[in-house]
Amino acid sequence: MGDEVAGRDIDRTEVERLFGARLGEAFDALGCFNLAVFGKTGVGKSTLVNAIFGAQVAQTGVGRPVTRGLVYYRHPGGLLGLYDSEGFETGHSGDEILAALRERVEGTRGLPVDQRIHAAWYLVRWSDRRFEDRQADFVRALSDLGLPVVLVVTQVPTRDGVPHPEALELAAYIESLGLPLRPGGKVVLTNALDDPFTGAPVFGLQELLDATYLVVPEVATAALTAAQILDWERKRQAAKKIINQSVAVAAGVGATPIPFSDAAILVPAQVTMIARLTAAYGLPADRSRALAAAGALVLTGGATMAGRYLVTSLLKFIPGGQVATSAISATVAGSLTRGVGMAWARVCEHALALPDAERDRFLAGNAPLELFRAYLKGR
């Protein structure tokens, strides 16, 4: 990668080309988290999925029928795949869904792990106040297929943080059946939306996400972290790991002090870092290239060459404010790269926190560039 640009200044077009390549590689490396969701009509499947993943997957993704009642949606971002049992009921349709699911599971056994189904949520609405034998049989059948099943009671009202007593009673009854539930045979109680009429707050979503992390294979956790919008700390830890790896690469480059005129040699490592951060935060793929182009503007200083921009505009932001005047050392190279990575992570967080329409406007304009520069100066 470094040979593409090492030892010479590079312009914005070349940096954008590198961004495009590295961004695609970063998203591909994350893979896809595949989730199957089951439950009767009205149980709140879409509401729960949207609350955790922040995307109208079934509305914005491309659905591919597996069989009647079972559809696979792949979100455009590519990080989340959803098996949705539309109109699922116990009985005959449940048997059809199991048959289709069995065929799907068996057909993917020879594929890479990131292309298989990684977890199944089985949803039960608390207000139904019952759990039928056929539902228990369905859960066992899912487990027999090798799927880790998380059983979720939905739309649970709470008072002072305590779930409704009948919801607790229902969960205790289900747990008493000894079903192969993950993790640890426990039931997760949730409420995905604030209820303005009863005052019931959102409840249990973090517990459901934590339970899901415990049961999915390691290969799917990076995609799950990028796809979910609930746990920002997990995203930050992923970003921190990427930044630390990039700092080590940059410090290695600077182990033999780099003349200021060759500062552009650091740009490829930073391009890769920014691409990986963009993917790790799960920003919309169709807008990520625009965001990366803003990064290219910063790293190349607009129309100027990368080396000159790095020296005159970025090095002064290194903690302490003083650098050697003749060369960039390993410490300076690492500090510079860390500053760039931390500033870019903040831009990603800012963009991800915006409502969808506002985020699109943000990513389409010069705002990412200006915000990136502001964060660098603050650093």
C-alpha cells in the first residue's frame, strides 16, 4: 500500500483513489451480521430491530424471499442481514418457515462463517400472557438447527424501572421450561418505544444487545458493532483499536526520521485508518465516499501537496506544540496519526448521531471538512 505513494507528494485525486479502494476493503473486512427474528404478528419485530440498528431495514433494504413467510433483507450498508418471518404464526406457517430455514442453514454450512445466520431472536409479546407448546417446540427446533436463540419478551411496561409483575411471571414461566435459550437459559425483557399514554419508557435494549454479543461468533462481532447504534462505547473501543494500530504503523515509518519534504509518506497509513474508522462506525455506505473525500481534502491541504500541508498545518497540533525542525521522528509521526484518527472518529460520531435527513445534508457538503479541521485544532 505504501509503495503506491511513498517518497513523493500526492494530490487530492490520488488520495481519493486510495480512499475508495481502502473504504471498500474496510467494509468487506467487517463482513455482515446476520440475524433471524421470529414472533407473531404485532409482537414488534421491526420496532425492536430499528431501535437497536437505527435503520428501516425492511423498508430500505432489498428483500429476497426464501419461501412464503420468510424474507431475507440485506441493508444497503452491507453490515446487517435480517431474516424476517413476516406474518409468522404458530402452526402450519411455522412449519413452512422452519423447513425454509433448515434448507438455508444447511446450504450455508460450507460457506464462510460471516455468511451464516449468527443469532435468532424469538419474540413474545408480554400482553399475550401465555407461551404455547408450539412456541416452545419452535424454539427447540431453532436450537436443533444450531442457531443460538435469544428469547425476548416485548412491549413490557415498567414502573420506577421495575417490569410489570405479569411480564416477570411470564418470563419466569418460560425459563422454567428448560428451553435451550442463550445465554444461560434466561429471557430478556424489553420495551423498544416510549409510550406517551402509559408513560412506559424504553427498557432492556442494552441487555438484549449484550446477550446477542455473548452468543454470536467472534467473526461477526465487528459487523454487529458497526451495525448497531445503541452502544457507543463499543464503537469507541473499536475505533481506539484501529487508531492504536495505525499509530504503530506510523511510528514504524518514522523510526528512521523522515525529512519534512517526505511527510507525504505518512498519508497512506492515515488513509487506511480513516477508511477503517468510517466503516467501523457503520456510516451509510452511499455517503461514506463523500465523507472520505472530505478527509482527502484535509490530508492534501486542498490544492496543495500533502507533505507541505502536513508540515505547515497539522504538526503544530501535536501535544506540546514543538517539533524538531529538520525531521519527523517516530514520536511525532505517531502523535500526528493519533490526532488525525481521534479527530476523524469525532466526525464519524457527529455524523452518526444526526437524524437521517440531516446526516445526508451534512455528508453531502463541506461540513465534515470544516468539522475535521476544527477537531484537529482542538486537539
